[in-house]
Amino acid sequence: MEYENKLVLAPMVRVGTLPFRLLAADYGADITYAEEIIDHKIIKCERIVNDYIKSTDFVEKGTDNVVFRTCNEEKGRVVFQMGTSDAVRALKAAQLVCKDVAAVDINMGCPKSFSVSGGMGAALLTKPDLIHDDTVELARRIEKTGVSALAVHGRQVADRPRDPAKWNEIADVVSALTIPVIANGDVFEYDDIQRIKVATGASSVMVARGALWNASIFSPNVEAHWEDVKKEYVRKSILWDNDVKSTKHTLKEMIMHYSCLEFPEGKAIIKSQNLADLAKVYGDEEYYESVRAYRIALDRHA
């Protein structure tokens, strides 16, 4: 995979599932990260080709729990992000998915307690055998391991999303490395993409919350209304049989940025038990039934 001059969808827990990745790609994202998946979880899965919806699923053995779902349409751009605290286990997990994804990424930045307490994410930054205290020296050391690119979020572990991203510190990393650096932090509209490029010198840009709120941020032509983007996300969730809890979580995050969950739409989403219920909320019952009928027909001819 090439990492120069790319627009990248950041990994977001419970958001970066197949429907949202395809949505971002439709609007211009060149690389789309899946949500972080823990190595322990993926190595307990078996790879299953899902002829019903034309996807490749990694399903937890002994259950119907789809841990990771992808498809041929995104094979050349999807990045599998892994949470890990053990190199041997990480390799085993990577070998399970490597033929179905474009790249594998190791999360070394997540400050959330579930990652840090397990020795993953930002916890890796505290291990003296893996890290130097200085950010630039760390980046140089990572580069020497042979990685193809390095994504740098402009915040430190203790910083919160409300704290301004430190673009100047990303610039220090960019100037110290020869591999592509993907700059991330405080990109909320399309114009911010060029601004962070100029400020940091990075050729590629990663977008998280800006994409969650409106995935058309990747489009250089026109910003779609968030209501239209939201409805397209619901359709993709139906088409790819996305987990209803994940779909509801993403919809609620979208709504809370622009509106309030106490309004009728938010209350209806909270009450929804399945994708059929969500289709009713957005007046897409006909689309839901057409997808369902198509799958039933395929099943009969199988």
C-alpha cells in the first residue's frame, strides 16, 4: 500500500465497521482503518466466506459473533488495526487477516483504560525496551523496524479531545523521518486537511471525529448535508448486515454533534432493537425489504 498523499479514515471503536468504512471511501477516503481489535480476540476466530452478503467474516469460534467483517470492494485500502502487548501473539493475529486486508497497524496511541490496563495502546509508550522518552527518537526507532508509515496523533496520553492538537510536534516527527507520516488531530472540515499538511509537512492526513460527524469531509467537491450522510450510513448498515448496537452507537454520535438524543429521532434510535426498526426510523422500510427479499431469493437458488 502507498501512504503518500492519502486521505485516511482513522480507527474508531464501534464506528469503523464495514458500512462506515465504505461510506468514507465513497466520499474520497483513500485508506480506511477498521476499529481496533485485540489480538486475543482475533486469534479465537475462524475465517468464513459469507455468501449471504458477499463478505469475508472473522467469527468467534463457537458463536455467531462477527469480530471483523470485510469485503473485496475494500481489500486494497482497508487497514486492520490491532491492540497487542505481545509481538509473537501480534504476528499470529496478523497472519490470520493479512490476505484479506491491505495493511496491519499496531495501536500505540490509545489512552483508554481498557487498552492501557492490558499493556496495549499508549501503554507501549512506557516500556523502556520499546520506547525512548523523546517522541522524535521514538519515531526514528520505529522507522528502523521497517514499518511502511507512521500515523501521529498530535496529543499526548494525558490530553483530552478538547485540548488543541499539537501540529508543531507532528512537524518535528515529519522532519526526522524518511517514511511517510500521517498527521492526525483537529481535522474537522475539508480545508483543515490542507492546513495540517502545511503546518506539519505531512503528505497524508488522518481524520477521526470530523469524519464521524460527516463522512463527506473527504470530498474536495461538495460537503453533503449530514442528514443525507446519516441516511446513507443506515442503508449501508442494512446492506452489510451490520451489528445493530454498533449502528446505533454511530448514529447517536452523529446526532449528538448536531442535535440531541432527547428529540424524537434520538429516542427512536435508542428504542430500536434491530436494523428493521432503524429502517422505519428513517423511512427506509422499502429498502430494507428489498435487500431482505434479494437475500432470500439468493438463498433459495444456492
